[in-house]
Amino acid sequence: MDNFLLDIRTPRQLVATLALRSLRVPTESGQAGVRPRMQACLLALVPGLVLLQAEQGLQFCATAGGLLDVGRDVAKLYTPYAVIGDAPDAVLSALDAALALPSGELADRRRLAELEQRILRELHSPLSGSRGPRG
């Protein structure tokens, strides 16, 4: 069966590089699936659980939202925070605990994630007829 590579990155580190058969991510409009050789796209993720289907079985990644850049054979998940594990409840609890910490850096990351969401909404919204060329 075909696989693709997924890089999970936070501002500080490469969390993991995984060979996957598929993944399912949380978006504002519901769950979105990714498979090998998909058409390239950019998805805005909301905080939640990502399902990672590898040949070895199912794993879970809890994220604080972010962006998923999908190519034909490689996908890159950019997130402020991510936890990977075999039990969904455990990774979600770890994410909740990290997001509850009064950390200035984590608050900055949350604001960055909110800004990313706004940018993506603007990119995907229909252009207004009143906008002229910039110059």
C-alpha cells in the first residue's frame, strides 16, 4: 500500500516524521482526510485529535490547531503544540494540561494560531468587487 511522509513541526522542533497510509485532521468544517497522491492543498486545523494511520497501526496526535500543507507525497503539519501517542485520551489530556499553563510563550503561540486561522479564512473568502489592484 502507498504511503506519504508527514512532518509535524512546532516553532521549536520537529516533533516527528512519519510514513503514513492516511491521516484525518480536525478543521472548522469537520474532519478532513489525507491520502497519498492527493491534490495539493492547505488546511487550517482547529485544536483537537489527528488520527495517524501507519502500517504499524493507529496513532494519535493532539494539536493546538495550525496549518497542514499537503503535497502529493509529503505533508507538513505546522502547529504551536503537538503530543503523539497510542491512546487518544492520554494525548488529549496532555494537550489540555499544556494549554492550561500560564505560559507567555504558549499564549503567543495560541495568538499565532488564531492569526493563521484568520489569514486562511481571508484567503478562501470570495474577493469583493470593490477591491482594486494594489500598487
